[in-house]
Amino acid sequence: MNITEIAQKDRNAVLHPFTQLKDFATGKLGDPTIVETGKGIRIQDAYGKQLIDGFAGLYCVNVGYGRTEVADAISRQAHRLAYYHSYAAHTTDELAILSDRLVKMAPGKMSKVFYGMSGSDANETQAKLVWYYNNLRGKPTKKKIISRERGYHGCSVVSGSMTGMSFYHDHMDLPFSQIVHTGVPHYYWGATPGETEIEFSARRAEELDELIERLGPDNVGAFIAEPVLGTGGITPPPKGYWQAIQPVLRKHDVLLIADEVITGFGRTGSMFGSLHYGIEPDLITVAKGLTSAYFPLSAAIVGEKVYQVMEDGADRVGAFSHGYTYSGHPIGAAAANAVLDIVETEDLPGNAREVGAFFQDLMKEKFSQLPIVGEVRGVGLMGAVEFVADRDHRKRFDPALKVGARISKAARDRGLIARAMPHGDILGFAPPLVATKSEIEEIVAIAEAAVRAVLDELVREKS
């Protein structure tokens, strides 16, 4: 079947996520990109065009494309046992090994692992665990979950409600009433004149404390947050943020859910973002880097404090009534073990730390002084450049100019996939954790050329 036929079948039959449906249906967006192969940090389309994937798919292909070790592990498991469920205490060797591994490597005091297929369903599970936990300990009203504006936790009903971005809610009857949002920890946009990062963090913690008091501590069950904001702008926390937030949660007996879907398994330069920032979670959500997206798999890692209440209540309430057909899928477990072998033996967190420091310095060197750049930020191998119309007064561009989208397109035209982030004119990067310094230089050079090209366009348009 030729490329034109594949493209037409796709246009006729696939409902694409986050795509302007009419523009795609009518051809205004052009043909779909048919991705055929990948190797290292590059993918290749059906026409033979190579692109550097500066976003690792969706922050997920951490070990890079074309890792035959992972493909071989998947093949071996599929030939041996392609599927069995994990209900009623059934298991496989790969699942038991993986679970033991995750409990031991995760931050905090973890006890058990529950599996799903995506970060969205894992956060859906976390909500149910919070409610279950509080029901079992006789606190039936302690159910509200606080997340943050611009936090991203998925797009199912509850996880989509946790996500603090209005376009995930509009026309979808979200957010769900049990989810409440507090302020985004973005110092650049949120600080008052003269306020230090430490003072800003303290203010955000005070606001959280006031919100819990207003809702009633007996009504608040959990706080969910990414160690580093991902889709909300790739924004590391300001100084002192997590040190200020955690005492508030402990004061009010509120569980802390660390959403490590993006930051887990090395992206910040530490194995987990929680380790990087001194976070002590009660529950941890992982997905993406767990299998480097070679197979769909997510996990809700359950802390000892929560699990012990569940076990103690079992005689009273019976079986734990939650699970999916594919929970603990043996092929997913085999893929995850193969990926974690690579992560550990090649020390990908260490590479993210070393190459990431080079990346952060190079981004600041190339972008910080450009007149349309407001902020260059990041940690490890994740970073962002935010563009503004007036850097002295921190004034945004008119959204109609679509500056971020234009820069992203200019980069793609030059062979680099970098993401135009929502909530501003932001170019985001999250390359595979196997990236080398020379590959980082290539990524930044293409991005710089794209930014300068659009800057020239803006100057001409203004004149």
C-alpha cells in the first residue's frame, strides 16, 4: 500500500488527539506524518525524512529509539506467555521482579505497586486509593484532592479534572467537583515586585494552608503535584517550594501524591524528581519512562502508610475491588525490566545530570539575551524557552501572533521536533536521556536558527 493510500485511510478513520478536527479532515493541516522507523534520538517518516525528536515522543522514549534489547525482551515474553491477568493473586515472574524493583528504588516508604496502561489511569487509581483509604479509617468526608493550576495529570474524568488547564475542561463537563486547584508555582509570572523565590514559595504554601482551612481539613484527602511542572510549561519549582509545601500537608493529614510520570527514571538528573527535590510522597505515579513507551504501562506505587490501612480493613470490607484487564500485563512488565536495566547499567540519570547541565548552560547562552526571550528554564534534560513581547515589563505577545507555534514549526522545518507548549509562547525540550553533548549542540543550534528566523519575521511585520 502506498503512502497516499495510508494517509487517506488515516484521515478517514483515525480520531487524533489534540488535533483541530475540521482542519485535518479538510486537508488544511496537510497530510499526517507517517512515522516508520527510529534510532537513537531520531525518527524517520515514510518519505525518508529524518527528524531529531527533541521531545522523546511525549517525554517518554528515554532510552532512545531502536533498542533491540527491549524488543527482544518483548518478543521473548510474547512467545513464552503473551497474556495473563493479575486478578485473584495471579502473577508472572517479570511482574513480581518489576514490582519488587520499583518498591525498592522509589523514594519514600513504599509498599505495593498497582498497574495500569497510562499516566491518566494511574492518577485515576490514585484518586480511588485516597477515597478508599479515608473511608477505611473512618473519615468519609476527607475526599477532596487539591492540584495546581497548570499541573498536568492526565485527561480522563478525574485525572483530567486534576489537570489545571481550562482547555482540558472546556466542553467536557470538567472539572469534577471533588478536585480543587491552587496557585501555580511559577516565580517568573507569579511573584510580586521585590519578592524573592523563597518568599514566593512561602506565599504559595500559605495560600495552600488557607485553602485547606477554607475547605475544612476533614474534607481534604490529598494534594497531587509534579515535582517539575511538565505540560504546564516545563517549570522547575522555585527555591524552597517543596520545603514549604510539605509541612502544610502533614499539618492537615493530607496525602501527597507525587506525579512522576515525566520526572521518573532519570529526567531531572536523579532517578526520581522526588529525590531531586527532597519530596517524601505517600503515593507515586509513574508511566512514560517506565517502559520508555515501548509498551503501554503505568503504575501507582502505594506507600506503607496507605497500604497498611487497606490491609487492616480487608477482613471488614473484603477484596480490593479495583483492577483492569491489563493490570500487570506480562509483556509490559518484561519491557519495563529491560528498560530499567538500560537506565541503571548506562546510568541514564547520570547522563541526564551531566549532559543536562551542559544543555541548560547552552540554552541560557544562546537564548537569554534575545529581545523576545523572557525566561530560559529547566532541569536535567528538560527545558523551555518562553517568549515575550516586552521582556522589561514581562508583557506577553498577542496570542493571535502564535509566536510559540511559529517557532516550533520553524524548528520542525529545519529537522527538529520541539514542542509549542500551552499557556504562553513557550518552546519545550525533553530529548531522550541517551542524548550526547554533540546532539544537544545540534538541537540548540537548530532551535536558535528557528527563533532567529521568527524574530526576523516579527521585526518585519512590526515595521
